[in-house]
Amino acid sequence: LYLDGKLERTINNINTNIQSSIMHVGQQPPGWSESNFNGPIFETQLFMQGLDAGTVASQSLALKEAYANAPDWSAKGKGDFDTGVGNMHGADRTIIMALKWSTWWAGRRQWVMNLGQWGGAAEHWLWNSGNSISFGRWGGGGTINDAPMSGKSVLAMVRKSDQLKLYLDGNLVGTVNNVKEDIQNSMIHIGNQPPGWSESNFNGPIYETQLFTRALDANEVSTRSIALMGQYADMPDFTAIGKGNFDTGVGNLHGRDHTIIMAMRWSSLWEDRRQWLLDFGQWDSGAQHWLWNGDTGPSSSISFGGWAGNTIGEAPMYGNSVIATVRKGNTYNLYLDGKLVRARHSVNLDIRSSAMHIGIQPPGWSESNFNGPIYETQLFVDALDDAKVQQRTTALAAKYENKEGYSNWGYLEPS
């Protein structure tokens, strides 16, 4: 037995009778009344040979270094997760989250995070409206309110003994003492309201959440916050690879500025049925959709804009392309390969959900899915300017340059 690469114990004449290749990591036997391991397990390696002492030492030191500063648990996006760190009742801890505040308020408080059970004495983060957000104990008796919120932020909550400290972008913004929490399990609910409640999920993107089973000091919080801020500074609010039906997780975009950028390739196959390239929002009037109506080249007919009107109707289509649409106020711009090719004013969209349907026609319709490859789609809950659209387009064009054996990127002026 080795600990941190050093030999600790030896036993001779051991007999084992391993009858399968199954490995159970951190789990007790089914039906037993003992316990799963009550801490994080980062990585387990198996070698089908007996390693010598030098190799064990080098492997152990490499793993120890790799996970020296790792969170005890982390997740990307929203969802309901078991952190696997065990019951955190009375335990010191730190939660750090990178997210983006929505500018849209639906009149119902939004749930950013809940740690532990769905009930009193758990820790929750609630956006009540405006700059009123509560961090701390469910049921009162220890919350921090009225934290400034705008754009992309990194939140951190540190619990040490009965004290909670709230950090915003690495800076201490609030402290509360004598917090009597009673967290009864290892669950964390990110961006979701309690089941059956009539409040609201968080209406903006949550990029990453990190959990530490210790109280980080102010320098550690600042260092990690700065790192996350840099990591997600230019990150799309949603990204999808390929086709499918997705929940973007950005909430209701009714009346809000946004940008969609897509790398794809136009198909030369037309089946006399219009093809659905994208639908953003509900399957209904008021959503934003991109439809290919027929033909390719400078006279091609493709509609970008609002379902049931308010569209840009003619756009040139050739080979591999990067398409972008930018909605700012009631102005709607269309870019092909980084160049503005069409603009329309007074485009009224009524997007009532965060769903995005990429390359898929509405259920039960007798039209057609898009008949060419869609490589990647990015969504920003901002109106990107011309320079940023060009920058993003250039990066996507380079990324998918030789995909499917094609390399004819670049907007071609119609002749």
C-alpha cells in the first residue's frame, strides 16, 4: 500500500478471487447499510501489471499535482446534481459560480442556486427583482441582500463556522454572522426552482459552478474569480454542435437583443419542399426562423426573421458559409461570411421560450429538415457589433475550413 507515492504497508501470501472486470468506486455494496465514500474521488487508474516503486511514486506525484487545486466538484450549465461530497451539515465550504445576469424580469423571483434539500435551512441564492438578491439560509436567519448585478459576473459564497461571506468578481460585498444552516444532503440545484413551484428558473446562462469542501481565503477567491472571468469573458451564452432540439438555458428572450452565428454548408439537393435551417423560440408565430425556400446562388430565396412576416427574403448562398443575424432593438441585420448583406427595420419578434431548433422542421409538418451539414451554432444575449461578428466568423471559418472536404469559405459578390 502506497500513500502519496510512499510505501506504507506490505502483506504477503494474499489470495484474491476476482471474478469480473467491474470496479465500484466510492460505492457501498447494494442493499448494505454502511455508507458510500463521503468525499470527492477525482480519478482512478488501473494498470494490468504490478508497477515498480519508482513508477508508483511518479504516477502518484503527477496525480497529486494535477488535482492539488481542483474543486471538490464542478459542473457546466444548469441542472440538478449530486455533488458526491456527502452531507455538508455544519461543514465549511466555498461555492463559486460564473454566470450572466439577464436584463429581463418576468415578475417572479428566480432561483440561481439551492444547496442541499428543497426546504428550510438549506442554502439558496434568489433573485427577487432589480438589485435585490438573497444569499444564505432558506427561511431567513442569515441572508445577504441587495448585491449589485450586471452583465457577466463571478459569485462566490464562503462559509466558515457560522459566518457567510459573499464575493462579487473577487471582491467582498457582504458578510453575515450566526447563520444556522441545516444542509441534509449533497445535492445542488443550479438555475432551477423547486419542483412544482410557480416562481421561475434563473433566466440567464450559468457557465460553471465550483464547490470546495473548505473555506477558501480572500486571495484564493480572488484568483479563482479572475480566472473564471477570463475564461468566460468572450464565451457564447449557448453553443450547439450539429442539428437537434436544444434548450439554450438563456430564458425568455422576448424583446431582448441577441446574436445567432452558424457555421454550415449549403446543400445542392433541393426536394421541392422548403427546408428549416433554424427556429429560435416556440414553434409558432413570433419566433425567429431561418427558412430555405429554394435554389442557390445570388437569386436564392431564404427567409431570415420573424415567423409570419418581418423577414429578409433574398440572400446569396454558396458552399460553406457562416451566417449571423443580429437583433438590436427593432433592427435586424443579416451577415454572410462576416459581411453585412441585408438589414431590416421594425422587425417585431415575440420569442416566448429558450428553445432552439437547429436544422429541424416543426413536428408533424410535411416540409423538410435542412439537407446539409450544420457544424456549430452560437447564441449571444447581446447585439454584437460588426467587428465582433467578423471576428467570430473568421474563427468559425478557420475551425471548419476542411470539414467535409470543402474549403470554399468566403462571401462571393453576386454577378
